[in-house]
Amino acid sequence: MSGRYYRALSMMHQRVQGSIDDLERSPKPDWVRISEMKRLRLSIKDRMRAVLEDGREAQSSRSLASGAGRQGRTATLSSDA
């Protein structure tokens, strides 16, 4: 699911960048609109980063769910007691 969402965000990011480029090349650029589009582009980029970070967290939690991850935590807890 996150792979599809990331690709959709990536495509949206590219479209917004293309719109920004077109607006900047126009004879009379609308700088307010360009600024809004740049904010939108940054928010999309933030969502893309969040998707990647969530994927990394999910992978690390899966490795902790393995037997070796549990043993390491148990050994730490028993040695502290």
C-alpha cells in the first residue's frame, strides 16, 4: 500500500513542479500562485518522507518481533533486575 501511495505522491510532486516551471516561464508570472504551488510541493515532499520513515519503522518492528529481538530485550531486562 505505501509503495503505491509513495508513487502517487511522487507523480503529484512532478505535476506540481511542472506547473511551477510553467508559471515561472510565463510573461507575467503570478508570484502569489507560484508561492502557493511551492508550499504544496513541499507538503507533498514531507508526506513522501513520512511514508518512507513509516516503512523503515515497520521493517524495524518486524525484526524486533523475531526471536532474536525478543531474546535481546529479555536478556537486558533480566540483567537490570
